[in-house]
Amino acid sequence: MHPYVAEVIGTAILIIFGGGVVANVTLNKTKGGGGGWIVITWGWAIGVFMGVFTISQVSGGHINPAVTIGLAAAGLFDWAQVPAYIAAQTLGGFLGGITVWLAYKDQFAATEEKRLQLEIFSTMPEIRNYPANVLTEVIGTFILVFGVLYMDAAGFANAMTGEILTSITIDGQEVGFGLGALSALPVALVVLGIGLSLGGPTGYAINPARDLGPRIAHRVLPIEGSSGWSYAWVPIVGPILGALLAAGLYHVL
């Protein structure tokens, strides 16, 4: 599988789980109606786990432009691949949004509240205050990317040299110290924690493709109501700033 295709698939999986759990909790005539915020945050966390776990061995399992930019800014990813990764992630978000709509098409038709429908695809703040909304997204994404940077660089320190060893060679074979694809699990738990602790003000986009791709899907699907474009820049700018700050602190430390 090509890494760009992998990022499309992984991000689509993220949105199918995440958008799907929001639809199940908020739309009329679903089995999960009224499930609440904890159900939603767990659904998104499992989406992160499945998205990253499925494709991590192919593309690294970024599924998030903020992660891609943060890794590149920290010197752990090639800047030349960043635009294509972001395009693939946004396409994956779009396809994931379409898939959620297909799965819940009858429930969309049974729900009149336009905001509830929009929030299945994209984030919207409880109180619209752009500086505060951006700051919330910066903080949440900073925590995510800072954690990812250290997970990505995880290894053992050589007591003699202080060098961080991420693998050793045994009988000509390189053996890694990391969790492999299971590194998806701690990332998913970080996202769960961010949602539970910081998700209240803005819905914790912490991922530009998670918001922009499905928002475009909302625009092109036969769904009435605004797609909320006046707010759409916040879940793009905030996560990118948070990722860059995380990479900067990583360099300092």
C-alpha cells in the first residue's frame, strides 16, 4: 500500500468511528440516543486507535495534519511529503464523513436540528470567542503532538553515551524497542484524555483534517443548513500552532 493511500484509509476510519459515535448519540431514532460525552470521547479514541493501528506500518499512522507538521518541525519527518500527507488526510476525512451520512441517512432525515447534524461532521464551540477557541485548540493539540513526539522517539538510553537507542542489531536483524503498531494505544488514550479534560469548549478538533474534510462533505451532501465556514479556520490554525509549539519545546528539551 502506498503511504498516501494509507493516510486516506486511516483518516477515513477515524471519522467513521468518531462521526459515527456523534451521530449515534445525537440524532433522533438511534439506539445510542443520549449516550453522552463519555460515549463520544471513547468512540473518537477507538477511532484513533483503529486508524493508527491499521496503517502505522505503512505511513506512520499520522491521520492528522497537526501530527505530520509537528513531526516535520521536530526533524522526524520529511517536509517534502507534508503537503501530500495533508491532502490524503483531508480526503480521508471527506470520505469518512460521506460514509457516516450513508450509515445514518434515515436518522439524518428524522432530525430537524441543523446544528446537531453539522456537529457530526465538524466542531463548533459552545461559546464563540475566537481567541479563546483558538487557545483551547492550541493547548489540546500541543499535548497531543508533544506526547506523540516522545512516543515516536521512545527507546532506551545508553548509560555510557546518553544516546537514545530505538533498536539494536541481533544476528544482522534490526530489532526495535517500541510497541510497533500497538503504539496506537497510548496515542488513543491521550486523545481520550484530551476529550474528557479539554473537549468541552470547542469539541476538541485537534486535527485540521478531522474538521475540514467532513465539513466539505457536509457542504456537498443533501443536508440543509450552514456548514459553519466562518468558524472553520479555528480548527485549522489552532492545531497547527499547537503542533509547532510542541515541536519547538521538543527541540529545546
